[in-house]
Amino acid sequence: MLTIRKPDVLPILPGETIREELEARGMTQVQFSKRMGMTTKAINELIKGKTGITYENATKLKNVLGASVKFWINLDVEYREELSILSEFEDAEEEIKTANKIPYLELIKRDHIKRTKNALEVIEELKRFFSVDSLNFLPNVEKDMFDKVEILFRKDESKEICEYSMATWLRIGELKALEVETKPFNKAKIKELIPKFRKLTRLRFEDAISELKNLCAEVGIAVVVEKHFPKTFVSGLTKWVGKEKALILLSVKGNCSDIFWFSFFHELGHVLNHNKKDIFINFENNEAEKLEIEREADEFAKESLIPNVEYRKFLEIGIDKNTITAFSDKLGIHPGILVGRLQKEKKIIYSQYNDLKQKIS
């Protein structure tokens, strides 16, 4: 946990030096004002630090109290600098509370922010990462995401979701999406690519991801695969990062590719069918708590991977390893996709036919 300690010594007003000099000379502020050619009020404001020491005033102070112009100017500059540092510490005391909600150690580990043990430097790194003037602005910057998390998890006490971890994961996705060169969004071509997307499920996972990213970039979608953060419970997210570019951000939860592919098609459903202004987050929450729009995306994913008409025909044949393999070959999908759906819909138990699934690291 980050901690910060305010400086023990407060900045000393330049006016204190002036006051001490006046006391040493037995001079009142009224007498001093006459020697300086200034009003008593102006002298009082100078001593109290309400006004700074200008070059003109520094020249007057040199003539009346001695020392050099540079001495008086530097006295004021040093005070203002120390005051600024103190102000930074006061701001940091509030920001430190937010910083401790952000998985900054994981960000350091993933090389997204500089490795440092200095709390102020960590805060500066995090502000740079999120492109904000204050970390306390994050709930407002990502208001749609924070609100969505609140809606989906306010009734689920079994999961301790962290909105700041979600915001961190999303920010990585946004930054990586900016690096992806995409052609303008083309809804018609995306629909034409669905059979190709389905065939990718049969490839070695690493090869499939590379090809998936290339195909999606051609139709205006930046696909980013980024490991989830603790307390996020997320498998996928969709957000538009421009008028002609959609971001599909996917985690690799679990160790089987069927979850990944279902998540991809789920997010693709949002890209094709739902409002560009919204953010869509696919959480591992209770099915009963899912928003209707998320259920629609689920249905799109099911239909895209295994058309319902074909799926019902398969169930009539009977379920065993041979029928699963044959049916998957016929559809051009990896058999693990079918096994995953059968397990999800409780047609088989979760321990059955896992050897047909594709393991991923």
C-alpha cells in the first residue's frame, strides 16, 4: 500500500525575514513604508505574503534593509516553490486513497508504468497512464463503466468487484487499440467474415488470435487480448474508440479456448447490433442478473458458433465423443466449442469430454 508523509517543516514567509529585520532595527511598519515609498497596506500585504517580492520591491528592500536584489528575489522564489511542493503533498494525500484502489503493482509488472517506490512518482505515473490531471477524476472519466458495474453487481454480494481494476484493464485496451491500424468500420463485411471467424476456432490458439486480429482490423475492429486484473470477473468488453473503430477487449479467463471464442462472438454481437455510444461489459455474474442486451449478445454468439436449428438436430442424434466430433467437423468449429455449450446448458456434466477442449496458457 502506498503511503505519503507531508513535510514536517512549513515554508517560511519572506515577510518573516523582513519582520525580523524591522524588529532588529526597532522600525515600525509605518516608518518602513515611508522609507520604501509604499503604502502601509502594501507593506503589510508584503510581510504577510499576500503579494510576492517583485524586482522593483527587491531593489527597494536592498536599499532600505541591505542584502542584494538576488537575495530578496530568491527568498520569494524558494518560498513559492516550497509552497507548491506542500500543495502537491496535500493533493497527493487525497489521490493516494484512489491510487491504492488501482492495481499499480500489476501495472508495473506489465511494464505500463515506471517501476518506483516513491508514492508521488507512482501517482504521477498513474496520472500519465490514465491521461488525467487527478486520479480522483477517474469515476467521472469512466462514468459509464462505473455505473454499469454498479448496476450489475449491486445485488451480488458474492463478488467483490473493483471498478478501478476494471478501469485499469479498460485503459490498457484503449491504449493498445490506438496502436492498431484499422480500416473504416464495415458492418456488411463483418457479417461476411463470421464463417471465417468460426473456422479460426479450429486453429492453434496463438495462430488463431493473430489471424483474428488481422481480419477484424480490415473491418474496423481493434481486437485486444489482455489478461484480466483481480476483482474484475470479466471475460470481454466492447467500446467504440472512434466513429469508425470499435474495440473488442478480451481476457483469457479459464484455460480453455471455448470461453474465449464465446466471449469474442458475444462482443461481436454488441458491435453489430447495439448502440455505439454505450459500453458493454460481459461479467461472470448470475444469468438471472444479466441485462437483456447482454442476453441478446449471448444469443448472437450461440447462433453464430452453433446455429440453433443444427444444435437441436444434434441433440436428437445423441451425445457421445464420436457425435460431438462429427458434428463439429460438419460445422467447421473446434469440438470444444460444442462441449462448452453442452456443459453450460447442463446437457452433460462439467467433467465430461474436457479432453476434446483446446487448452490455452
